Amino acid sequence: MSRVTVSRKAHFNAAHRLYRKDWSDEKNDLVFGKCNNPSFHGHNYDLIVSVTGIIDQETGFVIDMKVLKELIKDKIEDAFDHKNLNLDVPEFKDLNPTVENIAVVIYNKLRPMLDEKFDIEITLYETARNYVTYSANNL
């Protein structure tokens, strides 16, 4: 039985501000620099959701990509696209919306929607050169 990884790419635009409420303005500026802009700043995020599993002998699929596409749209794109992550997305009310934390939030939103037989991995590009990868296997 072959284990195969399939991936779906998605995109969303969102604004955020990196800062900690419990730190002084000076410390936030020192640690987060221009990403601490009180007026926020935005990114064009590219998301790759990878699902690894056994190829179903009946369908030939690991997972129906239409199902994966709809899950990403419903749970991630609709929730994050053209939003201010700090203000509009409940998961970031008390969580700094770094690219690392955004990837973990995305994983946690998708993991319960997919059968446990699948391993999933999230790759999130904040810029063309800055990206993170997260999966439960990272723990």
C-alpha cells in the first residue's frame, strides 16, 4: 500500500500587527520593528495544505481534492481573506498573529475536519522568501 502526499494551494490577503499588549511600546518596536505598526500592515499569503495517506483502491485518490478545496475555502479563506487578523479573527484575540502562529491556527482548524487516517502539513508563505511549515509530526 502506497502512502502518497497530495497538496492543495490557496491564497488569502490579510492585515496584522505583531505586538504584545503586556510589553512597552519600546520593547515591541525593538522586537517587531515595522511589523509593530499601530496602523497594521498586510501580506498576500500563499497556503499549501498537504494530506498524506494511503491511496484508496476504489477511487485512486488519497483524498478527493474537491473536498479539500472546499474545506480550505470554508475554514480558512472565508475566515482570513481581506481581514485584519488581530481584530477580525477570534483565534488571534490573545495570540500574536505571526506566520508561525497563523500556520498552527490553520492546522487546528483543518485537523478536526479530516479523517485521522491522514497526516496533514501546513506550509504558509508570508512573502516569497519567508514561510513556515507545520504538522503534528513537528512536535
